[in-house]
Amino acid sequence: MRALILVTTAAVTSMAHAADPHSYAETDKFVVRHVALDLGTDFEAHRLAGTAELTVEQLDPAADRLVLDTRDLEISAVHLIEMSGRARVLAFKLAEPDPVLGSKLTIEFPHCCAATTQMRIRIAYRTSNEASALQWLEPVQTYGAKPYLYSQGQAIHTRSWIPLQDTPSVRVTYDARIRTPPDLVAVMSASRVDGALPAGEHAFTMKQPIPPYLIALAVGDLRFQALDNRTGVWTEPSRLQTAAREFEDLPRMLEAGEEMAGPYRWDRYDLLVMPRAFAFGGMENPRLSFISPSVIAGDRSLVAVIVHELAHSWSGNLVTNATWDDFWLNEGFTTYLEHRLIEKLYGERRAEMEGAIAYEELLRTIRDLTDEGRPGDTALQLKLAGRSPDEGISDVAYQKGRWFVSFLEERFGRPAFDAFLRAYFDAHAFQSIDTETFRAWLLEYLERPGAPAMTAEEIDAWIYRPGLPATMPKVATGVFAPVDKVAVDWQSGRIATDALPAKDWIPMEWVRFLDEQPADLEHEKLAELRATYGLGADGNAEIALSWLELVIRTGYEPAYPDLERFLLDTGRWRLVESLFSELSRTESGRALGERIYAKAKPGYHASIRQAVERLLYPEPGRATAQ
Ligand SMILES: [Zn+2]
């Protein structure tokens, strides 16, 4: 009876999801439900070693092999743990690696065991010193004097430190025991298990089922400061006070999130403020978002990243894209929620400014992708089979996704759309869904009495077609009109550099002012601007980015040392990629980029190196941006 029910569920599941093109997992045969990790950290060899014990549910009684995803793992043994606790050796085969997917691990089951519906498989292994999920930092790359390790699972990197079904269509609970040098602290996207543990041992448990890419670990010289009874900040000791002050609004943000999207279902929400080499603005690891220190501006002006990661507690972590082709479901809804939360917490003007800047970036991305011969990547639903899912990370998922959700809001009207959002999160909580599931659910919802008129064609134009459709909402671009006028007046000399109304500007107005400057701006004006307002590599990272982009655009050599220092100081993907992208537009820029990259490369995450190398050394035949 039980088996029959399971088989039925499997049939439904496999109909609901097209197979994930980025996983070898055969989820119609077996599904991993729980992962128990027991790992030691070796900071000398840059390896994790130990065991992963998977609790596996058998859905197809005839299945006699379990297929898992791995990348660069050295597997020493696989055991079936019997009810009695006895370990029985299982045969396994590790296939030759595929450059995108890694190595398929096939575990054979002896005939006797196939009737069991749940089994425990223990895999003994160690990671490669080049595991794509793990970045090992030297003390000099941190804010202290101790080494640091962090993992980044999204999109398909968890398989490089844990052998499992590495597809977001599968959700697992997990627990972990992590051994570290005694002076370091481990944290995970899970709750800490208190109790008497030997020095250097740390235990965790995650009771809510999550997709494997959200299993996360960081190890370093870490301290904690509570903000209230369910939020707090982890970071290195020298940064703790600054970070706690910057993120003081966190309890208020969490409450605002709950008012909009429903109860927060992960108990705690803490931030881990990372060393500079961290590759991302933020990563929404559940219960513990990993945050770039570049978000600390000193004036809380860049907290949009925190709001974004927090919003993932609903879209992404609670309701998850089933495959990376459906990435927009995670990021589009999250960017929409981010926008709404910024509006609620910091006012409509600031939300409109962030929206207007993001919109122009989206237009640029759509143009660039089209020019590169990738118009298909400007549709919301992607077709990434055979390619790295990292290629799907663009403004399209985030900003076109956001505007699609805004289009829905416009049709529904805000109160009705808020009810829709709550219903969406409730109906799919702790599930992984694909674009078709969302589309079908939306169409069904639209049949409810009082729902707005919307055709399937209008929806499909957003989801399946390239570019922006005719139903694109009107963007409040006028919000920058005063700054734009100042920019023109300053260029023409009608306003002197020291008479700019800059003291009234919020950082986004600075960004806009700098972005509006042309490539042939006189170097004299740049020198004045730099001297008067201290523009350089420090301070607000977004202003620094726009300034340094302008430096590259105008070929203003006196500021090149600042550009180099900035690129050596940060390892954040968006900042690094934006600047190298600007450098790669001209021959001289490319030469400068190559020189800086040679120095900066060791500090960058492997995926960023790939992205930068794609820009600096484009493949023959692939059109480059002019
Ligand atoms: Zn996100």
C-alpha cells in the first residue's frame, strides 16, 4: 500500500517537472530526503573530508541503482547502513566528468535491498582542493589574522562538496557535524545545536526541507551580536560593531516582509558579513544570509541587498525554482518584493530611483544579449541545457521578472495582488515548481470571480518571448530629471563643480549623475570632481563603481591606481564584472584589464575568473561588445 502510494506520487512529480537538465538524478526512482554530514576542514590542504549519509526514499520498486551528482570528489567507500546499524559495502562507479555537470556517481544495490522503501547510504569522500563551491581565503584576504572558508552552492556547486541529487527540484533536511581548528567557528544555513561538544566541533540541524543549493557552510574567526530575539549579525571581530550598526533595521525589515508575504517560516534570520573576497552581493542561505561587506556604506544606503536576500525567505527558499531554466521564479518575485519593501521602509522616491536605474540596466542587458546572438536568453524561461546555469544569471531573471510581477500587480490592483501573492506562497510553500506550474496556477487563479482580465497570450509574451512586451508597465524615469539637468549644466559649465547640489543627493543620484557623463568629458572636469568630492575606491561601493566606470569610459589615467585598488580589494561578482566589461570595450582598456587581472585573479572566485576571462579573451566567433 505504502509503495503504491509512493509510485503514484512519483508519477505525479515526474509529470509536474520536466527533468532537470543540470542533474544526473533520476528522481522518479529515488529521492534523497535527508543528508547527515560529518566533515573535517583541512585549511592546509584546502579540503573537506568525511562522510555524507543520505536517507533515500525508493519510489520505483524495480530500481536497482542510485544515481547522484558529484564534481571532483574523491570517493573512498559507499555503505548501506542496515536497520541493525551494520554497514554493508555497495559497489559504485564514478563516471568521467562532464565539464558542466561533473561526474555521475552510480551506486549499485544488491537484489535483497530493493524492497526497502527508505534506506541510509553512507558515502566516505574528500573534496578536491579546487572544489567549485568552496573558496578558501588566506588571512590577508580577511579582516583578521585567520583563514576563512565559505561555500556557495548556487547553482550547481553543492555537488563539489556533497555527493547528492543536486537539483532544486529535490528538497532535503540536513544535519551536520563540522570539525574545525579550535580557534575557528563554523556557521551553517541551519540552527546551531548547543551542547557539550569537543573544542573545534560544531553541530547543526536544518528541519525545513530545502533545495541542495541552499546547504551552506562558512568557517572563520566569527563572532555574533544579536539585534533582537530572532535576528543578529555574525562576522569577524573587528567588523562586528560596524556591521551591527549598519543593519540595525533588520528586525523592522523582517516584520515588513511578514506583513507583505506571510509568516517567516525559518525561525531565525541572521546575517553573515563576509570578507571582501566574497563573490556575491548576498546569498540567501536560509536562516543565515551571506552578505558582501561592500554593502556596508556607513549610512545604510545600500541595504537593498539585505532586503533582497530577506525577500528570498519567501520566493526562492520557500517556493523554489524546480530547474535553473525557471530561475526567474526565484529572482523576479524576489526583486519585486525587494522593490515593495524598499518603498515601504524607505519611501516611494527611493524605490522609484532604484527601479529606474535597474530598468536602464535591463534595457542594456537585453541589447547586449541580442547583439551577442543570444536573444533567447532575454525570455524569462531559459533553455540552459548543455550550458552552465551561470549563463542564466542576468538582469533578465531579476528585472524583467520583476516587471512581469509588477505588470500582474497593475492588472490586479495592489490589494488584490497582495492577496494573490500570499495565496501563491501558501499554496507552494516548501515546494519546487517550474514555469509551467506557475503559469497554470496563475491561469486558474484568474478564473476566480473578481479576478482581472488577462489573456494567456499576454502572459506568454513575458514568459516565452524575447525582450519586453507591449504590456510593460510605465517606468517612473522622470524621478531623475533634476539630476539629469544638473549633469547637463555641469558639463556645459553653467554650474561650477563646487556648486553641485551634491550634499542633498542620495547615493543613487550620484550614481545617475556619473552614469550620465559622456566618454569625451574633459579630463580637467574629472580632476575637479575627484578633488572636490573625494571620488575613488573607498566609501559607497555603488558610487565608486559608477565613478570607476566613468574613469574607464573617459580613459582618465590619473585614477587608474584607484581602479586597480578597487579591483584588488573586492571579489564581488557584479562590481568586478561591470568594470572588466567596461574595460573590454576598447583595446587599451583590455590591455589595462589584463594587467590588473593578472594581479587580482588569485583573490577571485573560480566562477568570476571564468566570467572575466570570457570578457578579456572572448572565444573566436563570438561577437564582442563594441
Ligand atoms: Zn536573488
